[in-house]
Amino acid sequence: MSNDFRQDWDRQRRTGIAEAVMSDRKSTAQLDAIAREAQARDRSLLFTRLSETQHADLDHEVRSWLDYDAASRTAILGPVPAPSTPRICIVTAGTSDLPAAREAARTLAFNGIGSTLAADVGVAGLWRLMDAIETIRAHDIIIALAGMEGALFSVLAGLVDGLVIAVPTSVGYGVSAHGTAALHSALASCAPGVVVVNIDNGFGAACAAIKALRLTAAATGSHAAGDRSPSPESFPFSSS
């Protein structure tokens, strides 16, 4: 095992969410070594913030193991469970919010959880949101992504009874640059019950949604869709 990293292979069993590898600032050698350890252990692994340059620099064999998506900068090593019937809707204010939205969708897919995308329905043209609102309302959890002033979060949370997880995005300029205005808007929302994650954190929003689904499953006695958790007798688990 490399001295550079220690993968938390027990995190899935302990927390319900498998560890992901944030690739930003990691060297090619480190990423290659992490992928090889996962492959040797027969573990599935999600890489986030993996740039196209980083992906291109990986060893050819390692690249052949990965399902890479440049738009979300994510890569999946190993098989992906068949997606469940979507109970999560990912809603973006604009097309520019799609990279973080794709990160959320890919994180859900890695966990076998289906999602529906409603893109470019921001409040600058409120009719777009109203055209999609019945589709959005059909889902238990809504991951909403918006930059600029982040008005989508409050408007959406006032129209649906599902849990709204707000993802401020670094889309905007002037006072809205870098996503800070959208973050403040989400935190200051007058619509009660909005859950907020960090700027551009599609991965974190998906993890919150997964935990919410598992809590619902536990309350109803059903099995959570996309549950990668092993039974105690099968730990450590192989990818499935």
C-alpha cells in the first residue's frame, strides 16, 4: 500500500456512503495507485473532480477500467448497479449549472439510484419552471442547482412537498461571482426546510439524498434503492 493514501474501505458499512476519491491536486501516480488498489480488491470506486488532463495522463490500463464523464469530471471504476425508479429530481436554473448537476447524477448512478433531470428552468423565465413543476413534484427529493442570485431555491421549495437540497453554483459575475451570493440566498431562504450544501457540491447533495432515502426506507421497513451496503457476514464486500 502506498504511504500517500489510505482508502477508507469500511466507510460504506459504517456510514452508508462509500468513500469517493477527490482527484483535484492528486498526482497521476497517486491516482493510478488508488485505482490499482481498488481493482486488486475488486471494489467499485467513484472519482470526482477528475479533469480531462488528469484522465488523459493516467496509465492506459487504468483508463481502460474507468467510465469517464468529462462534463461532470467523474469516473467510475467497476460495475454500476441497475438504476432504481427515479425518486430524485435534479433541477437546474440554467445550462451552466449542468456540470454540478451531472456530478450529482453520476454519484447517484454509482449507488444504483435513478434520477430525473429538469434543466434550464430558472426563475428568469418562470414559465419554464411551471411547465416542469408537475414532473418535479412527482419526486420525493429535489436537488436544486442555481448560481447568480439563487432565487430558484426559495421559489421551488414553496411549490413542492419533497425535500429540497440546494446546491449553489459558481455561475455568475460581479457580486454573484464564485457562488457566494447563491450560497447566502440558499442559507437565508424564507421557504422553511431547505437543506444547503457547499458551492458546486453535487457530490455532497447526492450523498444527502441517498441518506434521506435510506432513512425513509428504514422507517417503512423497505430496502433502500441502490444500497451498496454489505450484510455483516459478507464484509468486506466485492463490487456488485
